Amino acid sequence: MYLVGLPSYRDLKNGSVEAAEYRVWVRAPEHVRRVDCVDYDRVVTERLERSPQSVVRNVLGERRPSGWVLAKLRGERGPDRGVLHAVDCDEAPQGAPLLDLEHALNVAESPAARLCNLCGCAQELSPLLKGFDHIAGSDPGEP
């Protein structure tokens, strides 16, 4: 990552304009690249230490894969009867299409679908469907 200063101007309160510098962090090669025939030997650079691994990741481990899958229930009436699972749930069907958040919410809103409580699918998607107010203790006025 590089901290780059770009020449800019800013308006002052008295209505005049002055030269300024806009600083922004950019990542190579996604945001910037070297310009051919330009000598960068005199550009001030400083290597930063790699940040330590997140304490959260150390405690909780790696993040689970993102996405949800729909397990169709055999013997149920209607084409959309099923249970929505997190992709890594033991009850999730192997080879089922992976649903992104928007599609998972569309399925979850259907009265013919249930959300799995074993894998946390219900805990993840319910606040997005019903809002956070229905969760006990989520009211800012509650202790």
C-alpha cells in the first residue's frame, strides 16, 4: 500500500482558494502502477511491519464460507418447500446451488421455507428480514 499525495485546491471560509494536498492510501497494482521511463529512486518510501493476526481470528478461527443453500424437503407439497442452511452446515445438501445474500433473503421471506437453527442461518438472516428491534435487549433504551 502506498500513501499518495495528490495536488488539489480547497475553499477557505473567506471565499478564497488555496493550494492543498489530498492524501489517500492506494494498493498496487489494483489502484496504481509504475509509469514507464520515470525514476523512482528518490521517492521517499517506508516499509511498514505486517500487522499481527487479528485477535478475533485467533480466538474464533477462520471465517466460515459465505453463502446459503436450500435443502428441498421430500414429500412436502409445493415446489419451494425447504430449509435454508449456511453453506457449511452438516444438514446442507451437497452440490446444491450456492445462494448469495439477496437470493437467500428472497427464499427466507417465503412462507414455504424455514431457516435452520442448527447452523445459525436463522440467527444471521432473521435480523435482516425483521429488523433488529425484535431481538431482546436491542432497544437502545433497554439496559
